[in-house]
Amino acid sequence: MTDGATTHLAASLNIALATGQALTFSDLAGFAREAEAAGLDMIILDDSAPHGAAPSSPFEATTLIAALATVTEKIGLVASASTIAHQPYNLARRFASLDMISHGRAGWNATLAQTPREAANFSRPDGFSADDFRRRSEEYIGIVQGLWQGWDADALLFDRDGGRFHDPQGMHLLDHKGEFFSVRGPLNVARSPQDAPVLVLSDLTEGDLDFAARTADVVLLDERAAAEDKACHGDLKRRVSACGREPDAVKILADISLTADGVSGLADRLEEKSFSKSCDGFNIRLPAQLSVFDDLIDRVLPELRRCGLLRENHPGTTLRSHLGLAGGGDQ
Amino acid sequence: MTAQMKLGAFLWATGHHIAAWRHPKAHVKAGIDIDHYMALARTAEAAKFDMIFCEDAAGLREANVDIASQTSRSIGFEPISLLSALAVQTSRIGLVSTASTSYNEPYGLARTFLSLDHLSGGRAGWNLVTSASQIEAANFGAAGLKPHADRYERAREFAEAVTGLWRGKAGHDGQSFSVRDPLDLPRSPQGAPVMVQAGASDVGRDLAARTADVVFTAAQTFEEAKAFYDDLKGRMAAYGREPDDIKIMPGVAPVVAETEAEAREKFEELQELIPDDVGVALLSSYLSISDLWRHPLDGPLPDLPESEGMKSRQALVVEQSRRDGLSIRQLARHFAGARGHWRIVGTAVQVADELQARFEGGAADGFNVMPSYFPGELDAFATLVVPELQRRGLFRKAYEGATLRAHLGLRRPS
């Protein structure tokens, strides 16, 4: 897979932050199609409103990307979903199903930070201590990834005449018994078309880096000063190698926040970071005013393309193949 | 105008018949093919069904791996994501998904279904189940399946919390759940998503009488269906509700063809496809014995030790096998093929006659249609039975409203 000089590009949007008119499904479908036409690897959708804000978006992120999958063909669709709001079996199943619906373009953005107050809506008025939350999140994510591997790629036989729908040997129990969860498995959704949905980790602290190195496909890191960025990138890649994984098996995207003020100077910033190899790409955090996204597409992306930093088309059909990750399903 | 019946299209992977996946006209890859479901949804919408209905379990259906591998039910789509995809590819039909009160929290479930409701412009419904399977329980902790009464107490509180959240209320503080905030999504386009239930036990009926908009049931005979209908509607006054506030829709598994002979042939063809292991395993569980497979399959049922749990059902099976002179294999196919639901094998006129009799006899407000295999048998119902019902004025020719509540003739909640 040619990953070479090009940089990975994602855009993330919190639909619950829209002020004034909520974004409609047709607005969001338009956004996804535009991002697809511009060759972005993926969009990341979050739905968490700040506490006390009036309801602004009518949609929850996982149901939204299921719908968006039917109006796009290439772009990766990643939804943020919280480890507090779902049981691990249910979440693993939802994303496995989204991956089937999108033909291998789904991903889960797991935040490693506890959202204030969320637990209070899920029968946990006091939430979790920081330490418990970290151990719980790690156990949770391990279960989800384990469930995604429950069916071998060749397990389904569809042998009508022989009367064998699947190979009993191709289905594996998880049999997880841990500190917070006990999950027998297997998942009742077939193996992902891209091997497994993509795991994106965000809101990491220093103490999460080894865990991320072991498990993540994509890590979103806050943008820092260029030198610091580069050191952080090197550090994480070393940890990835230390787990016995190829350094390239984890893509580090620098989070770049765009404000409603626009995109001036952005192209230069991205170019500099790309050439200094301080990340594998960028996640552009968009404000809910989608006009800024148009500016990005019209004014910034052509510039990046001119420097050869952005590829013209999606090389494959799955999100893993866009990201240059192993197990792309369509190589 | 004559009263009109409500119809649900109950979608289930390759089909409701246990051997559907082996039938040459079934789509064997249904469980991994989203386009298959898109096509089914369009067929159902073109036929003006009130809703698509999806069953669900958060786990395998069968613990014995060898038996499970001879059915198509171990893999499929997760229904809420599936219906969310269908929501933006359809425009009128209702979209109902099953979800468990035992393995979810009210805030998350209320929020997800409300999102589906917004994506579909007010066409979503939730089928509440408490999940009675050990297999599912093992995916959600080490404690195992909770007793029936505990599950229903949790379900009652769960339903109360969800309906409160859908009506914009903040906070719930109860025995099983606590919720601090109101939902952060705007109110449903149809007031609130539709509540569907299927519990047949005494507590299940009470819960339905109190909270359900639609009740799905299994009833073999007219008398059974009528008794259930009268009982449930009779319980509603205690909760200050009108009988018409609930639509009772029993399941029906039709096998329909141009002639009765063809329909019978079609059914026999399916029955022949039931693997002996699968049929015998199901029959064994009906009879509560484990070594049925040791006996010659073409021979008669052996003398059985009296079972503890299910005396009446065992007696029923034994009596039928003696009366009709059925072998173990024949008996196994008979039970595996029917699985407790009302089956009608015949022409469109015959099927319509039976549906009309139950509808007009006050035993049903409509039916949840369970085609034997997909897409063929949904097509058959849509092209043969629906026009016959329409000719009789028993079913709509066009959608009157835009929301699921409107199709079902349900009040918009305040």
C-alpha cells in the first residue's frame, strides 16, 4: 500500500454544538459527501452536548453514521460512543453492524476521558474515580476488540446442500472474566469486511500511551508546538514497536481546531508539520458552522495537493485501506 | 368505511422457517447483505405495511454449536443500526426494533430510539423485551439470568423512565435506575416513539396494559387469540386507558401460492430441508429429554419418562404422534417448522379469509406477518394477499399519514 509522502486527513464535527438551527440530515449528508469528494480518509462525529445547553441536534452519532453510510460510498465513518452509555457487548455489536452496513468503512472513537455528569444519567450518580475509569476503559476496549475477532474470515460456509451454514470451528467464545465485566461471546454479527472496525482513541493522558500503543489503530493527539509534537510522535511510535507492532500500525493524527474565523495560514501550518514528520496526518476539528468546512475544501486542500501531501482519490474501499492499516479487506 | 387491519412485516434474516436459508429462493447471505434489507423495506413500503418489525437477541440463539451451525441465526445485523440505515432510504413505513430492558439503561435506549425517530421523521418504535435467555445473560455479567419477576420489575421501571424521558421529563430515581438530566435531543416528531410489547405472562400483560401501544403475540387458534385479546383490553381501564389505545397484532406465518396445492408443496419443500439434528434437538427440548437421537428417526416416539416442567406440552406431542402415526423425524419437522406460531397454508383468498375472520371476530387489530423465507415469501404476501385484503376494504391502498402513530391510529402523547 502506498502511504509514502501523503498525509492522512480526517475532519471531526460535534453535531450537538450547532448554535441556532440544528444540522439536518440533509446538511450532514452534504457534509459527508463533500468530505468524500475531497478525498478525506474519514469523518468523526460526536453528539455530546455541553451540560445545560438546550437540545440542538436531533441525532445520536451511531444511528447517524448508519444513515450516512447509505448516502456515501468511500469515506470512513467514525462515531464517538462512550463506555458509560453502552455495555461492551452492545457497543461491539453496534459497530460490527455499522461496519457491515458501510461495507467496511466504520470506526469507533473511544474517549479515554470521563465526561462530567454523564455517569449520572446511567445509574452511576458518583461516576468513577480516575483510576477506576482508566482500568475499566482498558478492560472495556479489550473486550470490544476481542469480540470483533470472534468469527474467522472464512467461517461462513453457506453450504445449503450440506446443511452447514457456518463452520463450528470458525466461531470463538471470548470467555472474558475481568474486574468490571464478564462477557462470554461470541458476537452475533459476522466478521467485519475490513477485518475489524477501526479503533480511534482520543483524550489520552501520559498514562494511556502504552495502552494506546497496544490497541489503537488511530490516535488523536492535541496539537502542540512543532518540536514537542515531534517528540511525542517519536515516543508513541517507540512504544508501538515495543509492543511488537509495526510503527506504522498506529496512525497519529494531530488535532487541529478550526474556529469560525476561518482558515488563513492553515495550509502553511499543515505543510510544516507534515514535512517535519511530527504526525501521520491531521484531524481538523470543525466548528458547527459548516461554511468553514467549505473554506477548508476550497482554500486549504488545493494547496496541500499542490505540495503532494494529499492523494487525489481513495485507494481502496475500506477505512483501513484509506489509512494504510493492515487487514484492509480489499487488498 | 370498514375498519382496516394493521400489518407488520416481521423481517428475520433468511426467513422465519428454521430451514429457510437452505431454500433456493431464499437469500442465503441475508445476514451480511444490507442491500437485501433495503429491497425488503421497499417491498414492504410499496405494499403499505404499517411497519417493519425486527426481533433481536444480544447473543446466539442456540447454545449447542453444532446445531447452531446448521441454522442461519447466529449472525445478522444489529437492528437499531439496520433500521437507521433503512430510515433514510424509505419515507413512510414504520421501523420497530426490539431492545432489552435487562441489558440497557433507560437514558441510552431512549436517546438512541429518539434519534431513529428523528432520522425517520417520526416512524420509530421500540419493542420492549426482558430477555429470557441464559446465552444473552452470559454476555452481560457473571450473575446469570435474573428471575422472571425481577426482570419484569426492572422492565416496568425502565419503561416508566423511558416514556418520561421521551416526554421531556428530567430525572428518574428508582430501584434499578437513576437518571439526572432530561434527554439532550428535541422532542419526537410523533410525540414519542411507539411502544411495542410481547409478554404473555400475567405481569407481562399488566405491563402492556399500562404502557404498550402495540402488542405482538403468538396464538394458534381463534379461541386463544380472542381470549388474549379480551383479557388484555380488559386490563386497560385500570390504567385509565381506552381499549383502542393498544393495537393487538398476533404473529402469522402464511405460506401462500396461486393454488392450495402449490402452497402445500411449497411448505413441504421447506419442511424437507430441516436438518434432522436441528429438528430432533428442538423436539427434544419440547419433550424435555436429552437422548431422543439414540432412537431410530423413522420409528415411533419411545415411551417417555414423565417430565417435571412441561407435562401438558409433552402430553400434547405424545398424543399427536400416536394419533397421526408420526415417526420421530416427521414429528421433529412438524414442531421445528411451526414453532408456536399460527400458520396458514393456502391461496390468497384462503389466507385473507382467515385473517378477516380473526380481525372481524374481535381477536386481532392486525397481524405481524412472518414470511417463511426472504425475499420470495414477502413478495408473495405483498403481491397476492395484500391486494385481496385491499379489495375487501380491509387494508389501506395508500398511507394516510406520515408517522407510525398515524398509520396505527394512535393518539399523539401529550
